[in-house]
Amino acid sequence: MKVSGFDYNLPQERIAVYPPEERGSTRLEVLDRSSGEIGHARYTDIGRFLGAGDLLVLNNSRVVQARMHGSKTSGGKVELVLLEKHREEQERVMYRGRLKAGDVIVAHGQELIVRFVEGEGVAVLEAVSGEALSAVFARYGQTPIPPYLQRNAEEVDRERYQTVFAEIPGSVAAPTASLNMTPRMLEELRLKGVGIAYVTLHVGLGTFMPIRVDDLSEHVMHREFYSIPERTVAAIRSARERKGRVVALGTTVTRALEHAAESLLDGDGHEVLEGEADIFIYPGYRFRVIDSLLTNFHAPRSTVLMLTAAFAGKELLRKAYGEALERNYRFLSYGDSMLIL
């Protein structure tokens, strides 16, 4: 299967560059896989499509202030985005600019030294002071909004590029399908008898990295740490026993649940399930855990678009995207949403 099969024309004016004025005020395209019908609603209408016994699973990972700009003491500007711990006080970062081992970067008065460059725009850095580099980023970093927004982070992003239930720090990109969810909506779902459960999957920048091969079978997916708490494991097993639907709020939840499918479905103990999700889901994949998916409108040729196509069906998704473009839906992280039943 070729990457080119997931290309489409996304006009720049269809990209939501800023969040809506009010959280939850966005539109919702609804796909029924069994009938092939496409409907249109509001994000706040989600409760119309879920019922008692269904289970909505959300990602409670919190976005960290992961982007910083600095200058090399030898000259030249560098942009840094925190990725993950390497060891001790060292961190793996993605960078823009030119770096080599031994370079010293000054950012907000802090000196950072490049220990080595891994390639693909990734290097390992540490603070000269000996302070944990993650603490330096926490103090001086900016919100790491997606590069396709083509602007610098602003104060509005600190609040709105974060879900209302974000709890556990670790993501360098938001689980964006949840950005429009509100406490009121969650309470209304609970009152209706819909279960609410959480997983933690720390989103990495790999979600924005382009696929560099033509054949999807050759693509190596990035890894992302996830944890599924005991109560969520129990809730998923209970929902399936009652014939309720497991509704994934976003592709990050989907990746965590499907990566842990064997333990979720075949286990019977009370345990926390943890791992590193490196699962690459594209058409032909057989979903084992999730029954419905609430997600964004994704960028062309992206792995999250391929996951969505695997769940919805490639042709139905193509039709739905075409209709969304005709109806002036807003695309990508701050945009409108799609519910696939």
C-alpha cells in the first residue's frame, strides 16, 4: 500500500490556526460505517450518539512546555523541542538549525551542551549547570504547537492546547481530539449512563514526522509510552461483557488500547498495563478493542489519517473528507471533529 494513496488537497484556509472562541463550540461530522451515511452535528451533540453501557476512553496526558529558542556561542540560532529522557540529566531533543557534539547553546541565560547528534534532527543535550534539562524547559519553554499552524505559540495556547482533564505531564503534542471536551459534556455523559475512563499515552513529535518511504509496510512507527490503569482495564472488560461500545476519544487512545489488546481481552487479573506503543495502524488492520472513534480531520499522508482510514474504511473516509471540505469544516488540531460509529 502506497503513501500517495492517502494524499488530498487541503487548502491553507481550511486549517484552524487558532482554537474556537469557546471550547466545545465546533462541528461534528458523523460517519455510520454500517450504512455508509454521513451526518452533521455539533461537538456538544456527542451524547446523542452514545448510550448507557458505552464506555468513553480519554487520554489524560498533559502537554509540557517543550519548545525553546537559543543561540550557539559559535553563532547561529537553534530551535529545540524536548522529546524524552536519555539518561540522568540528559534529554533527547529535536532541533532546527545546525548542531554538532560539543556545541554550547545559550537559551534564557542557560547554557546547554550538545553531547552527541543522533541524526534525523535529533540530539542529546544537558544543562552545563547540572540541573535536569527537563526542569530548564519547564521554567523557560513554550507550548509546542504543531508546525503546520505556521505561527509562534501565544498565551492562548498555554490553556487551549491542553485538555480540561490533562493530569500527567509528558506529552509534546496534545491529544487533540479531546481539546473540545468540556467538564459539562463529561457530566452529561455520566448522567446518561456512559462510562468515563482514562489512559495515559505521552504523545511524541513522531506524530508530526513525515513518512519517508513509499510503501507503508516499510515504515517504522515511533514509540510512545502508555499506561492503562487497573480501573480502566476493568471498565473495558466490563463494557465488552455487557455488549457496550468502547469509544476511543482520539488516535492516541486507539494506539494504546490496540497495542495492549491481547492483555486487555485475554487477561482476567487486576493489573496496570504499560508499554511503548509502536503499532502502525493502516487499512487492513483488524481492530480488537475499540468500537467507535472520535477524532480530528487529519493532515494528508499522516499516520493518524491512515489509522482513521483503517477504522472508517478508506473510501468512506475519502467521501467524508470531501464533504467536510465542501461544507467548510475546519481541519487539524484546533478544528472540527469526526465521530465514526
